[in-house]
Amino acid sequence: MVIQPKIRGFICTNAHPVGCAAVVSEQIDYIQGLGDLGDGPKKVLVLGCSTGYGLASRITSAFGYGAATLGVCFEKAPTERKTGTAGWYNTAAFHHKAKAADLYAETLNGDAFSAAMKQEVIDKIKADLGQVDLVIYSLAAPRRTDPVTGEVYKSTLKPVGQAYTTKTYDTDKDLVHDVSLEPANDDEIFNTVKVMGGEDWELWLDALSEAGVLAEGCKTTAYTYIGKELTWPIYGQATIGKAKEDLDRAASAINDKLSALSVDAHVSSLKALVTQASSAIPVMPLYISLLYRVMKNEGTHEGCIEQIAGLYKDCLYGSEPTLDEQNRYRMDGKETNDDTQAVIKGLWDQVTQDNFHELSDYAGYHHEFLRLFGFDVAGVDYDADVDPLVNW
Ligand code: NAD
């Protein structure tokens, strides 16, 4: 099969196995190029392990610290006629590399929100690892089925309190335009917190500790985005921000409940990046295109792997981690500092349909977007016939 990108709106509906494998290899090379990283995790559970920040966490754990990794993701397998999802191919490539390096790597594909998956993971840890000493929570999902009631909750991306009109960039139509977003009602806020809040993270830690598979002093972190004024109305102070606030509550609850085991839970705030999750959020493609331009000019641009390598070295396993007033690890300072934000705001105010491509780094954004699916990767022949059927 010759595989070329099929883009529909803000997603790409296919993926290239060779391109995905090349992107995974690049991340592994980056981590290995950092040399000895010192003390770190030994046995790691990564929830949301197949793309974005979760995949970078898995790669950092395995290839930076030699850890055994058990991953959970929700990906589609390929068929004769249809490619698998990017996360499927990333996971296959990761397994291949881990095996070659004699590193334990197993992945369970299914709904991480379900009680059945929690049990499967516990059984797997008992059988293969005994206990885990790090749990990464990196799920990004539009809906969640409550494991007790069976009710399906759907998240919404809306402002809270009042309507908001702002600029946005429609990647499909190549159009900068104003978008007006009506405020969410209480039900929509509640639903979003149910999906992306801390309840499931807490349920995971409860289940793992009850089953005796958490090592004493186990660390756990869930990822958040905080951002600044430009993104607050649609992210930080919007429905998704309410859900993310709930992660702070969950971190304290986990620390309190599991203090006898000295479990150490923190929320980690990371920078905005092109991932499958962020490209679905209105305003983010415009903001990230400007952010990339500014941070590349400042020499501070980072991708998922650089952010996560820093998080492990400076925060999770650092001797003096930077914590904010909410006890969160902060890796977003190079994006959210006032000087950088002022430059982005200057561009934001000027940006129009006519000058968008000149002022922004949309070319860089689009390149990164394609790479999420294994496209636009140097050295890959996109006219070649490739077998979509790749197994783990
Ligand atoms: P992503 O879409 O790249 O990854 C999501 C992962 O979750 C994938 O591995 C997917 O398979 C898995 N997943 C989704 N639903 C699942 C389910 N029901 N069961 C099992 N696995 C499931 O997302 P990302 O951008 O890497 O986001 C990860 C976390 O990082 C999120 O909490 C997000 O809010 C946070 N974050 C993202 C950004 C950003 O700019 N992308 C910035 C800061 C923080």
C-alpha cells in the first residue's frame, strides 16, 4: 500500500508505519544522546503511552533510565485495507527497539477508564514486574464511561462564565477568522471534569495500592496545561481548565490516602505542543503557530521528548524540583514567562489572514502535525509500497 496523508479537519485519518517508527527512533536517539541521567525509575506504568507526552515519558523511562515499561493506550490495529493509528505504529516501533535493547515492554490496548483494564494491568504487574515505582497519567480523551454507573460523559471545550470572541486559525480552510464561543452550562462543566479531571487518576492509584502493586515511595504524575492570558479564556479558565484544576485536588487526595506507602503525587505543567489532543482545541493552532515562531527565535523551542526529559531530570528525580504554590512541577516557564508572552501577544494583535504565514511558524506547526502521523519525515519514501500490517 502507498500511504499518503488523508487529512480531515483537524485530524489525519491514516498513519505511516515507517514514518512513525522513524519519529520514535529520533526520540530514542535524543534521550540516549543525553548520556547518564542518574537515578530514575525502574518499573513504570504509563497510562496513555502511545503518542504525545505519554510516549515521550515511556521513551524517557526506558531509554533514559533502563526502566521496564508497561503501557496502556487506545489504538486501532491496521487491516489489509486501512492503516493502523499512529499510536499503534509508535507502540510497535517502541516494542521493537525495547526488545533489541533487552528492555521489558508490554502494552495493553483498551479503555483505561474501565475497571476491567485496571484489573488487567494489576494482573500483568503481578505476573511480570511485582510492583511499579512510577505511574504516569497522560490520557487525553473526549469521553469517558463511568466504570460504576456505565454513564458516558463527554467533554466540551467552552469558556466558563461568559461568551468569548477571539481569533482562531482554521487549518482546514487556511483561514484566520473570529470565533465566538458560548459559555458552558453547569452540566457541560461537570461532564468535562468527569472526563479529564482527577477522578480516574485517583481510581487507578486506589486500585494499584489495594492490589499491593505500588512500590513504597512510588511516584505518580498527571499532565496539565496552564498557559497564560491568551489561552486562559479557552483553556486555563474554561471547561478543560476546570477539569485540570480537579487534578490538583486529586494529587492531594492521593498523597493523603497513600501516605503510609509514601506515594508522591504531583501534577506537572507542560508547554503547549502540537499533539493529536491539542490540534482539536479551537485557538490552539493559531497560538501554537505563533508560540513556535517566538520560541524558535528565542532558541527555547522544545518538543515532547525535551520537555519530559527535563521533567524527569529536574523534577521527578531532581534534588531541588521547582514547585508552584499548588505543589505542581512546572516545565512551562520558557513559554509562560512575561517577556515571551508579550512578544506572542504583539504578534497575536497584528495577525490577519494576509500576514498569518509571514508572522507565524505555521509551516513548523504543519510539519509537526504531519509527523504525528509519520508523514513529512526526512528519509522516508512516501511513494514506496509498504505493508500496513505491523504487529507488536
Ligand atoms: P495525545 O492525544 O497525544 O495522547 C493521548 C494518549 O491517551 C494516547 O496514548 C491514547 O491512546 C490514550 N488514550 C486516549 N483515550 C484512552 C482510553 N480511553 N484508554 C486508554 N488510553 C487512551 O495527547 P497529549 O497531548 O500527549 O496529552 C497527554 C496529556 O498531556 C493530557 O493530559 C494533556 O492535557 C496534557 N498536556 C498536553 C499539552 C499539549 O499541548 N499537547 C500541554 C500540556 C499538557
